[in-house]
Amino acid sequence: MIEFGAALAAFLLSHSIPARPKMRGRLVRMLGDRGYIVAYSLFSLALLGWLISAALRAPYVPLWDKSLGQYYAPVVAMLPAFLLLAAGLFCPNPLSISFSGAAFDPERPGIVGITRHPVLWGFALWSFSHLVPNGDVVGLTMFGGFGLFSLLAMPIIDRRKRRTLGSDWALLASRSSTVPFAAWLAGRTSLRWRSGQLLRVVLFGVGLYLAMFWLHHWLIGPDPRLIFG
């Protein structure tokens, strides 16, 4: 349990880096935009691999019974989760976590018109959907911790961005929302995307979903294909 706790803490702390402009700025100046994205992605994957390995070795203490039907939750939720992650990481977003250095166009907000925290919503979907079939102490701690971390990070990032963006915050935030589609339903924003951007997000998100669906049993253990017999 000690190794699992250390791996979980390291993974969660690593995901505060993109939300800290000064730290991220120093890393970008050292590595360049592309170098930062590659280095941070590899670092996150390494920490995730350590966390999964530590979780598999930790004592198993069941909290509720497992059933095959519980695996439908992550199988269904992970497609929108991967789409949110892809859009959030690779589309310009001055209001939250993003790896894109492109200029943001409020007239074509893309994913920001849906929610200003797409990466965190993607993590939340991943976390809470995986909590359903992982009814043990480690599963509850890991996936429940991820989910709460994602939700609590949203108002924290809002406060930080309000300080750093100054007068621009009110205009940009008024055309987006934390709750997905809330600003669009209220008529405060559009869902327009830059040319080709939505297609790239869909291709990347769907491709990642299919890859993980077929490789999950090899990389992590449980096989999601079993729900289809």
C-alpha cells in the first residue's frame, strides 16, 4: 500500500504542471513546445505505468461484488472521455489545460464552446466509469481520487486564470462554461471549430479508444471485449 500511495501522489502532482503557467513556461523555454509535449506525455505515461503496476501488487480488499455488466460503464464512457482529452490537449484553450500554442479565436471556440475544462472532464469520466467495476479499496482510492481531483481542479484553475488573464477573463469565461454545453444552451457561445480541427480530434479520439479497447487486456489486465461474449 505504501508504494501505491506514493505512485498515486506522484501521478496527481504531475498533472498540476500544465495548470501552473510559470512552471510550464520554464519547461517550454527549455524544451520547446513540441519537446515539452513529448517529454510531459512520456513522463505521465511512465508514472501511470508505475501506478497501475503498484495497484496490481497492492492487497485486494473487496468492497462490493463484481459483475460483467459493470464493465459497460467504462466501455461506454471512454469514447467521450478520449474525445474530450484529444480536444482539450490539442486545441487552443486559454481558460484551462492545453498543449496547443495556437492563438484562440472566440468566434470559433471549438471545444471551449462546449466546456472550458475538457481535459478534466475527460479524466473525470475515465475515473468514475472505471470505479464501477473496481469495487475494492485500491480501486476506490485510485479512481475515486482521480475523479475528485478532476472536479476540484476546475474551480481552482478558474481562480488562477481569473488572476492571470485579468480583464480578458470576463469576456472569455462568459462565452464558455464549466458544465458541458451550458453556455451554448444559454446562447452565450457557438460550437464552431477551425477548419479540419474537429476531424483531427475525432480521428485521434476514436483511434485512441479503439486502440485501448483492443490492447487493454495486454497493457493493464481486464479485457473489455469480454462483455460482447
